[in-house]
Amino acid sequence: MRKNVFYFLLLFFAVISCNREGIQNEAADIEVNQRDPLTVREINAGINQSIKTRGSFKWSQSTDHFLWSAIFRGNKVASIGFGTSEKDFDRSLSPDNGKIQNEILSIIQQYEGKEKGRILLGADQYLNQIDVNIEKQETIVALRRLKTLRYLEPADYQYFKNEGALNTGGAAKSSSSGSSGCGFDSEALSSADYTTVSPNAKAPWSFYKHNITNAWNYSTGAGITIGLIDTGVSPEQTLLGSSFNNGASSGRTISKVGVHVDSVWPWSTGFDGPNDQCGHGTSMASTMAAPRNNQGLPVGVAYNANLIAYRAATNVVLDGYHEQNGVKIAFTELANNTAVKIISMSMGHIFSVGKIEDGVRYAYSKGKLIFCAGGTSTSFTNFAGVIFPAWMPETQAITGVKEGTSNQKCDVCHSGGEIDFTYQMEKASGNSVPVLSYYNGQTKYVGGSSVATASTAGIAALVWSKNPSWTRDQVLNKMRQSASYYPNPDANYGYGNINVLNAVQ
């Protein structure tokens, strides 16, 4: 008996010794890969090369060292999506989410040598998604071996900010400078660009190209709530505030929500309010839902629809932790708002962001009809096709085209196989669509795929208002059937321009 016990103990210690040796060898293998991080020039060059040669860039296809370098250069913050499958993003439908999350955090603690409180930056309450602090490359290697990891990405690597610095040869500038979609200017409107309609509103020229004014005889958007994810709405523009019900617009509401944190540090908290500090969100709100007013100012497509406007970002380029996080929050909150039928976002990025993908999928799972801008070129993105998240199958990608066409994109617009609809927003004169200005009583022009997207969201509100019992798919099918290329979509412009009168009859 003693002899058997002796052999058993000998075998036990031999197994333990082998296991320890295996763990040490595994750790050693990981540590061998530790090198200095790539520079932002090298990282951006790798991203650009992938987009130019493959047509896209994905963090999941990058090497461990490339991914770690971007996380390191992005304030050492990573975004992790987890679950038992690619579609396992909804916490409420994922019974093992707590267990999986704790396993991931335990691995990070093991390799980083830090307490949980110094690792976990935030855990989403609706999505299987967390933000964590990671400094070591071996942590990245270990995490990517997990079968429960849906994605692991830099949460604060600012591609556009870095690209701007590299192209100008100077210090890194915020993406709000340059081609950001921002502007507080006002412009007098040419009389050729609008028609006055009762009680004294200006209907933009583009409305007539899409038969929107005639469609108003059947639907004005009443009873439909649109969710706008953008830079907020101006507190100075009363027609998007206290006078939202004005003239022929009545019985509706506008709500303004702020989910953006104005800080360069990912760990900062505290939303900075709903007020637009860019101007872009104000223009989009005007395009889709400005009142049919008695003040001689532009009217929106769905002038009797309700509007919930989210300030989720600083500008249209979703570059950085707080902008991407704000957009994710906006999507999930609008998804959970049962009154909201339609979500419109005229912002994006040239490559995917996991947490925003999760937010879009979550909203789609709740029956929302989502419209996203196909892309408006900046000096850094003119080589890109349809941008994210417009390329996602859960969204409707919209681009702008020239007056009288359905397959000639506007001078700064993007096109491609993911486009679903087009909207005429650029005249031969070069003028775009008249909208309310940031300031009360003033006007301006706005163009690109941004205004095309907001206009199309307004069109969807007209269709849904005419048929309030319809599902998202029924509304979408009616829009397709009323467009120029139905039933055979164009390779780069989808179903083309929508005849809105046909869509509401």
C-alpha cells in the first residue's frame, strides 16, 4: 500500500512539473514576441495599404504586434466584444455573459499584473462589450487565443488625427479641424433653389425632384419618431426648439440628448450636453424635420414627425474613444425606445468599429430602420469606397447624386456596391440643399451624402406615417418599389432615386 502511494505521489509531482513547464514555455513564447510598438506613421501606412489593395481594413486580420502597437499608441485602451458566436452581442440573450467577461478580465489581470479596478474602464449594460486597459503585447496574444472573443480592437487609436499630422507635417490636430462637416456660417439662398409654400416656408429644389411636396397631400410624417445620431442641435435655432410646432407643423415633439464626453482622455466621464458645437447635427435635423413654418425659412421632409436628436460626437469623423462610445450609446438607447421607428446617422469611419457594429445590430434587432451616409470625401478619405457603418447589411447606405441623375455621384460623395438609395442634392450651379442655419432666422446650404441620408430618413417617415401598422421591411420594400432602378438595383447606386409620391400612394 505504501509503495502504491509512493508511486502515485511521484506521478502527481511529475504531472505538476510538466504542467508548470508547459505554462512557462507558453509564457516564454508570448514574451519572445514583445517588441517596440510601431509608430503612428507605420500603423496608418498599414491601414491605408490594406484599404487600397483589399478595399477594406480589419483589425482582426492584423498581426498581434500591429494590433498591440495601435492599442499602445491609443492611450493603451482596448475594446473587447465577447460571446459564444459572432451574433452573441446582446447581454439579455446571453446567459453566460458574466462568466465569459470575468474569464477575459482574469486573463488580462494575469498578464498585466494589475487589479481589476485598474483594468476595466467600462462594461456596456446592453451589449457583450467592455473597454479595458492593456499595456503588454503578451496580453493581446493570450486574448486572441480565446474562442469567446468576438473582437479585440484599439478603443482610442485616432487614425484621422494621426493622418492629419502626417500629411501636414505638423503636430497632430483634432479631426474637428479641416474636413469635419462643421461650420456655423449662414448663407442667403438663391431664389432658384426653393419654392415658397404655405404658410410661408421654403421648400428646397430637391423636394420637387423627388416629388416630396406632392407626397405631402398624403403624408407629413405625423406619428413617426426619428432618432438622429449626430453632433446635437443648436440651442440658437428656435424652429428646432421652442418653435418646433410652427405654421403647418403641430402636435409633435423634439427631444435633445447628450451622450458625448468632451475630453481627450478615455477615462474621463460626464456628458457635455445636447447642444450642437459643430453645426452638422443642426443641418441634419433641419433636413428631416424642420417645421413647415410661417417665417420664410426652409422646411424639412417630414415636417410633422417627432425627433429625438442625440449629441454623440464632436464632428462627423468618428475618430476616438468618446465619439465611438457616444455613438454606441446612442444606438442602444434609441433601440430601447419603443417610440422610435427610424434612426439616421450621417457620420462614420473608413474602417469598422466593433462597439458601433454591436450598437447597430442591437438597434436592428429591435426593428429599427437605419440609414447611414455612404461617405463624403475628405482630403484623407477620397480613396475609400462606401464607409462604415453604411456598408453593414443592417443599414441602408445612402449617397448623393447630381440633379436630374441617379448614377452620377456628387463631387464629394462615395458610391459602391453597398449603396441602397440615392438622393439628388447637387445642382449644376454647384448649390446643394437649403436648410436652417445654426442661428435663428438664418439659412445655409448643406451637401454630400450627409444631407442625402437625412432626407431619405425623412422620406421613410412619410411612408411609415401613411402606413403606421407596417413593419420595417414593408416600408423598405415600398421605398424600393418606388425608386428608379427597381427591381434591378444598379451596381453602384442601389435602387436609385425615390419617387416619394408613388411611395405614399
